Amino acid sequence: MSFQKAMRTALVIALLLLALFIYFISGYHQWIESNYSTGFFPKLASSLRWLLGALPFSLGDVIYSVVVAAVLWNIIKFIIRLFHPKDSWGKKLYPLFTAAIILLFVYVYFYLFWGLNYYRKGIEYQLGLQNGQFQKKELISLNQYLLEQVNHRKEICLQKKDTVMSHPRMYKAAYAGYRELEQQYPFLHYRNSSIKSSLFGRLGNYVGFQGYYNPFTGEAHVNTRIPNFVQPFVTCHEMAHQIGYASESEANFVGFLAATNSPDTLMQYSAYLDIFLYSIGNLRAVDSVASKEITKQLNEGVKRDIRTEREFALKYRTFIENWTNAFYDFYLRQNRQRKGIASYNEVTGWLVAWRKKEKP
Ligand SMILES: [Zn+2]
């Protein structure tokens, strides 16, 4: 066996063993909570942010592009060799194995460097909240609360003629929100900010993402091509992923707490609007009369923003988005998010439980 072949075999065995370890450990939620999510992971993620935070572009996006190109290149090579009359089967299949090893590496890296957070106990456990069934009157009361907050923030911003946030201001305001939140909940500790504007902005509009976290580099990404008033909350949501909240509803909840603790009113507005839209959607499903009654009371400026967001979504709606949504839905279901894409919505349950406990 040549040295290269021996190395390749050793790598495959190591990756398979690690994949087996991930499979085995994912059932031990308490172990993951105490040793991974609040032990190893925060140190690792914080170091990555320290290392790459100042880099003015997203290294993660470059890595993603290289990985996708490498996998595609190997698949093309396989197809070409398939039709070559003299190549042996060993030679024909080699690029396919290479592509499989790359994907296995990505899988293992992904879970060891972040994905295991899907299997932690999470915010429910840390805050002593119970996100379960809630009554209609609790949902109405939450909607009324959010209506007041969102209207109030919009009035202030319109009065100050302050409606657009620059990216440096947005990222700074999000960081300030986390620093403030930490006073109340020390475990929501965030240092060494590393937030980047996505290199795939326009593509992202068609695919349908507003932001994402890259576990390979610890960078958080914001799609800066979406309406400006949406971006501040997306920033806080992605930062929640950076500190180990993998679940979408938890990232929404932690992001909401951080954004509403930020001293910047536009940041607060963005969070109240986003969360209002989730909770009014839930109310509409159970009581459309009550939801209409509340929507009517929205400030005209807020209504304008909601229309802008809707028009934007319609403009970029394509078949690609349906595919990526279906894929992401499947992915979330595989990772303990039993409602798939609809699990973003579960933030309403966190809000009801949190209001009951903390009475903001
Ligand atoms: Zn997310």
C-alpha cells in the first residue's frame, strides 16, 4: 500500500469513528449541555471569532465555495471517466470516493464544531421555562404587548427620522445588546464579535435566506440585500447561533432578548416587528377576528414596513426557494426540530412562558 493510500484509509477510519461517536453522544442531552454547549463549544467559538472577527470578508463563504467546487469537480471527473473505455473501475470510482470523503469530513466537522448544540437541553433548562401548550388569552395578551412595543419604537424612529441602520452601527448595536443581556443572564455571554455581510447576498434572496452561521469559521452572516429594517434582528439571531443555540426557535428567542436590550431603538424595533409577525401569525390561525383587530391598530409606518417585506418576498419567490425550503425542513427534522421550518414559529411559546415568569 502506498503512503498516500494508507493515509487515505486512516482518514476514512478516523472520520467513521468520529461519526459513530457523534451518533452515540447525541442521545446524552445533559452531558452535551454541561460538557459541550457550556464547556468546550463556547471556548472554541470564541477563539474562532477572535481569530477571524477582524477579517473584512467572510472566510467561511470562501471555504463553502471551495468545498462545493471540489465536490462538483470530483463528480464531473467521475462522469468523464465512466465513459472512458480503458479506465479500470477502481480509477472510475476514485473521484466519487474522494467526493464522499469530503462530505463525510464536512459532516463530522459540522457536528463536532457546532451541530451537537442541537442535542443540548438549551434555554428551557437554563431559564427554567416551560415551552408547552398555552391558552388563547395568553396569546392575545402577548400580541397586545408586542403591538404596543412595536408601535412605540416606530413612533420614536419616525420622530427622529431615523429609519435606516448602517452595517457597522447594526453590528455594534447587536453586540451592545448582548453585553446588556449578560448582566441579567450571565450564561448569554458573547465576546469577540465576528459578523460579516454575506458574499452571496443576491443569490441568498432567490434561495431565501436572511442570514446563516458558518460552523467552520465561527462567523455569523447577514444577507445585506434584504430590507434594512429586517437585518438588525437577523444579526442578533445569528449571534445566538454563535453562542451555541442551534435550534431556530431558541435563536429567535435569545436574539429577541439581546435586540430588545440594545440601547438602539431601531435594533429594538426590528426585533419587536419580527416577533410580532410570528405571534400574530399564530393568533390568526386560532382567532382571525382577534388578529385583524390587533393588526388594525398598527402604526401606519409599521404597516408600510410589513408591505415592503411581503413585496420583497414575492419578488424573489422562485422554485429554488421551494427546494431549499424543503431541504432545510428535512434537515431541521433530522436535528430534533420536529416541526421543521415551522419551528421558527415556536418562539411564540418561549415568549409566553418568559412573560409568565419574568413579567417584563
Ligand atoms: Zn437560524
